[in-house]
Amino acid sequence: VTIPAPPMDWSKLPTIETRRLKLRWVSNEDVDAMFGIFSNVEVMRYWSTPPLPDRDAAVALVNEIHDAFERQVMLKWGVARQADNVLIGTTTLFNLDFTNRRAELGYALGREYWGHGYMQEALQAVLVYCFETLNLRRLEADVDPRNEASIQTLERLGFRREGFLRERWEVGGEIQDALFYGLLRPEWKRAVSD
């Protein structure tokens, strides 16, 4: 059975709106916000790369996001508040595999915005887009076993722990393990209906 290509318009990243948030294109005007998020040691503690060292690195990051979209290999939304359009985080679909209908999920939230349910709200909207618009059947995520908040976020969304990957990352000289999580479309539908 041949699965048709997803209805993806690669000319423009779709904007996704929720009650409090707008998931939108990361623009050059967001460089300072991106630097604020991705240079923060707490935010980057369990990330697979070290914190950004300077604003130039944030400029390079935004350029990489734009390039990856142009090459049709990654979707990265800026998570902005509806009230003021201020960028507070990002959510990403990468390792997109439309043949096998799967992708990996990543996300980051500025430290001052933790604990308000913003990422849960953003990711719920991304999952709807993944399973309903892109017609994916599986999403994957890896998370540092010490990152309890991220583990709780994934599990609340219906993700199941599928494996423990020993010494998966080396960041700033530190060896890090990873928990591997997966979410299948029927599991997501059950989690949404509960």
C-alpha cells in the first residue's frame, strides 16, 4: 500500500494557535529571545548540545532552522504567547520520515516560563498536527533520565517508555544516558479521549 505524501506546504511553516499560544515561524527578530532560551544553563542542562555562548551563535541557530526548513528536513516552531507574540520556547519535528510516517519530537522552554503548562499546551497542538494533518503514525522522543519534568510532560501526552540508551550523548565532556519514548497514533487518540 502506498501512503500518499502528507499535505505539507513547504513554502511556509503553518502557524498553529492554541488558547494562550501561537506556534509560528522563528524569524530573525527572535534572535535575542532564542539566545535567552538556548544560552540558559538550566534550560540546556539535559539538552544534547551545550548552551549558546553568544548572540552570534543564536543568529547561526536561526539560520540553521531556516535552512533545515528549506531542505525539508525539519519543522521548528517558535512558541509565542498570544497576548504579546513574545517567543518563549520552541518545539521541533525532526528526522522526518514520511515513508514510514514517523518523526522525532523536541522542545525547549525559557526558564522563566516553566511551571505554567505552556509546553504541554504547545505539544498537544503539535500532536494534533502530526497525527491529523501530517498523517504520522508514530512520534519518538529521547530524554535524559534525570529530566523528571520532561518525562512527566511526555507521559501526560501518552508517550510510553520504550528503552534506555546508555551513554547516548556527550555534552561538554559529560556522558549522558537517554530514555527513549514512543507514541503511536491509537495511543494518542486514547489519551485525547480520556
